[in-house]
Amino acid sequence: QRKPPKLQFAALLLHSFAMFAFSLLCAKIIGELLKLNDDPKVSGVYLHLPPASLTSRVINTLYPEKDVDCITDMNMGRLVQGNLSRGFVPPLAGAVLSLLQKHGQFLLDVVSLFISTFVLRGFNSRAARSILMLCMFCLPQVMHADALVLLGAESMEIPSTWVRPGAAIIRCESILKSVIAQVSFSTLNFSCFSALFVHWLCLRSVFLNITVQCNNKSCSLSDIEISRAQTPKPIDQLAAEIGLLPEELEPYGRSKAKVRLSLLDRLHSQPDGKYILVAGITPTPLGEGKSTVTIGLVQAMSAHLKLNSFACLRQPSQGPTFGVKGGAAGGGYAQVIPMEEFNLHLTGDIHAITAANNLVAAAIDARMLHEATQSDKALFNRLVPSVNGVRKFSPIQISRLQGLGIHKTDPASLTPQEVSAFARLDLDPSKITWHRVVDTNDRFLRKITVGQASTEKGQTRETGFDIAVASEIMAILALSDNLGDMRGRLGRMVVGTSRSGKPVTAEDLGVSGAVAVLMKDAIKPTLMQTLEGTPVFVHAGPFANIAHGNSSVLADKLALKLVGQDGFVVTEAGFGADIGMEKFFNIKCRASGLKPNVVVLVATVRALKMHGGGPNVSAGAPLPREYIDENLSLVARGCRSNLRKQIQIAKLFGVPVVVALNAFRTDTPAEIDLVCQIAKECGASDAVSCQHWSQGGRGCLELALAVKEAARQPTNFQFLYNTEMPIVEKIRTIAQKVYGADDIEVSPEVQRKIDYYNHQGYGSLPICMAKTHLSLSHMPDKKGAPTGFVLPIRDIRASVGAGFIYPLVGTMSTMPGLPTRPCFYDIDIDPVTEDIIGLF
């Protein structure tokens, strides 16, 4: 019903009077605030007012520097930017932060942020938002949390940018009310810490009723979604934090950069940090997580223990990325970001290797064609052309003359015999060992015929392609100490043998200088970061079978200088400890002169069950029940065979061992405890369980403390063999002491090659064994720690430029093939956002 006109007028008059009174009240409040602003004796002001009085005009009258509750627009903006250096931190927000930091272990997989507008009288949603923003910037793990628990503040909106994609927002006002109803207080005017106590009770109630499962591979977010949810630090900021000068950085976009080798000269007198190697037990075809352990460990050391730390990782090939394995940036909350850039192209090093390798291959075939179709004189005249009436040798040609024992610099002074010796390499087409490469899994390039066009005048021959990371140039990049060292190694690469039986090198071809030019930027390590902002060097990625399977010497040396004497550098060796770790010690450490302090040996319950007699596993197939259900007998047998043997291998080199059990959600507490117990009985300094995949650095804290303690132990590092030993004895030493073989079997053909290498002066090179990574023996199906076998040496080859001889135990494929359903089926790009989809 319509109100009588007199009542309408009275209501309007009453409303006007109320508004007038409210305006006077606000004016009075503003007047008092202005006085407090100008009072030098007042350091800060807390606005304990009814919510209706906290208008924007009232709030923003207060000077930001005196805003105790951090609710003015200016202070709110600073919070949004993460700028906490000016103004007050709100008392309640500070208490929340302190509580979260102190009890982070209790919170487990959920970082819970509790905010109440219900308990604190006069505490409004603006202040609640300020606390939330502050926690976001002070605790990075909040933004990575699987759930955000809000106690009170039910109506407050949480912007999507404040939490990671897929995170649950749990609103618990009913729980809050029920808990408060059970607690008796003498007053309703609670202090901040009384309120926090109530919230803590609420949290415990929440955790009794909410279970959040996010343990290895059960998290609903993909690796790329997790990576994309975190914004990397600008690369120049990261560089400044680790002590790089602007002139030592060559940025490639916002999130990665090359680091110049001049840094080594500047820091040459700085003591090195501790050198940690991450290796693994003999893996299943699924892999056991060495990369994620490496990243989780450095995140724990830097972000949580506040120790200078650096990770040094190999650059992955794009072959497995689009094939079956996927990327190699780590996974879950222990990965290098941006993971798309890490796995795709990076800074172009592999493309540089591809171009350099194929330039050598083109030079070989072109030289053979020209030698086959020209006389000695015509060939010489074209190799040493007359320019403006003057004919002279280039520096690389003088180097070839000196290698032939011809000490002349005037082309006209060479005899016909010397002209022929200089101009003709006389390569034997059947003994060319150099292949072309491409960074794609392509089985149909394993064996090809080249030279079939009519313009090549019948100069056909059979050859093949390898995957780019199998190129000797990649191994050279990983082992070079500086640009000059790399240039010398590139020149020593043997590409084939002449018809007279002499090795022909890239220097003989005259191409090694050009190859070095193509590699001049690739020799600089690439700086990136982990999900938690820890610095990472990504550099080189040689195969772990026909090469040594480790990241570069230069990356390790740069990182050891940057972290300083009390810092830690963590690097990873490919495959199991019997392959990657053995080559790290005997090849990489010989080249670098560095001595490791600790070996972290990664194991998984599933791999130990396999070595204990469990059924075979394969990528893409469901795991058999033995790997899902608790089975202590399988675990124990695997520990007392393969794990024991791998610990013994590490101790052969005089380095302490810490076992890192990469825990999966199917592992039971009894299985985890059993692995750690037996590992210690087998000689490990310590053994701990890690949950880095689901928890990031926080899940590796126990491992970080164990590594820090082990690094204090004295080391007695030693090589397994003396390089001056005969080649056969070096091979036998590795077979018997590392693999557990009774002896080796060397065929007559292999022995002839060994005699040839000795004659050429290669006998003192270290050995790089090429065998299966799925067993300690040469038989992939023999798990555990096989004994009583003879290791057959099927072939032997030399990577003279890289600086090792590699015996082949069985057939080694250097060009992988694509499976029936490759990873590329799931990879695409959003044409609007340009986001990559499906990469893992």
C-alpha cells in the first residue's frame, strides 16, 4: 500500500537527517585523521571503525605510510605489485604468514589461507584481500597450492590469477561457526592472535574431513599447465641475483640467456662450491625421475634452506619430445620453466650442431667427387687458387702440410709428389664413419644411398643419418674447456680412413675452422630457472650410450664459481649409475679436473620390485598388480641386488652416497621404510623419501639436509683405471668391477681395430662403454645384479675429437624410430593465445 504523503515526507526527512549526520560524522573522522597524519608522535593508525564508516574517502585520507592495516588504495596497489619495502605489513597478515611458515609441514599438500570477516569486529573484506595478496607474494607456494581454504570471507571473490589453474577454493563458514560455538571466550572483542587460534582449530577440522591427493602423476594438472601457471623472473633479474654482470649476459627473450665464458676469468680466484652428482639405479623403461630429483633438490636448497645452489642439466633432443618419452624439463612442481622453451629449440644449440655436422658430411662427399673427376694439378689449382696473380695457402692448409711433414709455405715450391699428397685425401668410401644428422626420430634414414643424381657422376655410396645428439660434435661441446679447446677437438675428429689406411680428420678436410664458427655461440651455457626461481644451466646433451651422457664441463665450472665455497651445484648423469655415473667419473671428471663431493642415487619402489623379480613393464601399458600392491619381498630382493650393487659402484670411486627414493602414490609406508633401511645397511650415508613431484622443493627438504651433511664428509675420489693401461684391460676393468662380469670376449675383428688405434696413438684414451641401460649386463632381460656372464665386445670405435674410445656391447641404434602413436598426436597450438597444448 502507498504510504500517506505525510509519512513519505517524514521518511524522506529522516533519511536526509541521517545522511547529514553521517556526513558530519565522516567529516569529524576525516578531521581527526588529518590531525593524526600531521602528528610526528604518531607512527601508525589502525581504523577500528564500523564498516559503514570505512568509506573510500575516509580510508584514503590516511597517509599510506601510517596505514597500519594496509587498506588505503595506494598500499593495496603496492601489495598487488608485491612491493613490501614501504609502509606497514598488516598485523594479522604478518601473523598468518608466520603461522604458515612455521607449520608448513603440517599443512602437507594444501597451503591453507584463512581469512575471517566474521570473527574480528570491524575487519572488512578490503583488509581480507590485503592479507590474501600479501600471502601470495610472500609465500610462492600459495600460488602453487592444490586448494585454498577460506574460513569466513565467504562472499569475497578470489581472482583467477591469484591461484593456479585447477586449484580448489574451499569455503568453510559453517565449520568456522561450529568451532566458535564450541569455544568459550570472555569477550567478543578478540585480538588477532585469539582469532588465529580459532582459525587453527578450524583448519584442523577441515583437514579431518578433506583429503587432497596430489602425489606423482595423480595430479589433475599437466606439467605444461603447472609450468604456465608460474611467471618466471625476468632473466636479467635472475642474472643479477646470482652475481652476473650485464655484459656477461646475452638474453634470448625474457626467460633465458646465454652466459659468456669471460665469467670464468673474472671469478678464477673464487673457491668452487660443492659438486653433487645425481645418478640412478638400473631403470625401468619408464625412467625413475633423476631430472625431477635434481630440480627438487636444488629448489629445496635455495628456496627453503637459503643455500646458493645451481642445477646443470642436459638439453633434450626433440626426437623423444615428439616420439614416446616426451620432454625432459622435469615434471610436476619440480621442473625448469618455461618448459616449452626448454624442450623446443631453446637457444638453437642442437640446430648449430646439426648444421656443423652436416657441413662436414657435405665436405666429405664433395671432396670425394672432385678428387674422382680431376687431375692432381687441376685439383691443386682449385684448392689453392691464384688471387690477383698471387697463390698462397690458407692457415688450415698450412696445418695440413705440416701434418704431412711438408714444411713449405710457397705453393710453387711443392714437388709433384707433394702436390698429390696435399691435394688427395683418397678417402675409402667403405670406411667413412661420418653420418649426417637430424633432430627427429626417423627410422627410414638409418640407411640411405647418396649421390644418385646425374650431376654427381656416379659417385654413389651407402650412408645414413643419426639423431643430432648422437653427433660427435655434441660430445665435444660437452667436454670442451674453452673455445680454443673446442676448436682443437673439432679438428681432430676422424671422419674416415684413406685407402692406404690413414685416418682422415676434419682438419684434413679444411672444414674444422668453419665448424668452430658455427659452434661459437653454442659453447656458451644457457641460463634458465626452476619453478621456484632456482638458477639452472642447460647445456649439451650427448647420448648416454655411444657418448658419456652428461651436461657440459663449462656449465659445471661456471656454476661452481657462481655459488661460491658454501654453495652446491647439482648435475645429472644419464641412465643408471653403471653407465652415466661411471662415464661421469672416468671421462668427464678427467676432462674437467673437478672432483664430486656426493652421489645422490635415485631409486623407485617400482624399479626395485622389477629387480626383485617383478614382471616386465613397458611405456604406455598399465602397471601389473605387483607394482601397485604392497610387496615387501620384491622390494627387499631388489634392494639387496641392484641397489646394493649401484651403491658399491659409487663407493669404488671414493664418493659418499645418499639414496633418494622417488616416492609414488602407490608406495606404502612399509615399502618406503624398508628401502631406506636396506640402503643404509648397504653402505649409503643416508636414504630418504622425496615428494618433489607434488610438493616441489618442500618435498626434497630431507634429501637436501642429507646431502648437505654428506658433503661434509671427507672424500677420497679416484678413477677406476689408469688411461695408460692397454685398451683391453681398461674394458675388462669396467666389465668386472662395474658390471659384475667374469670376463670379456674380444673378437678377432675388434682386436684388429684395437691394434690400429694403438698404432695411431689412441691407446691412452678413456673408455666409453656402449651397452644396454636396462641391465647391469649386456642382456636387457637380466635384472637385479647378474653374475657369471662374459661380456661380448661386438665392435669398437673411436671418437678422437671427443677424446674416448667406445666399445659396442650388442647393437646400438643411433637413430630412434617413431612408435605407432607418437606424442605429436597430442601436441597443438591455440591460434588465439599461441599457447602450446599437449606437450609434456
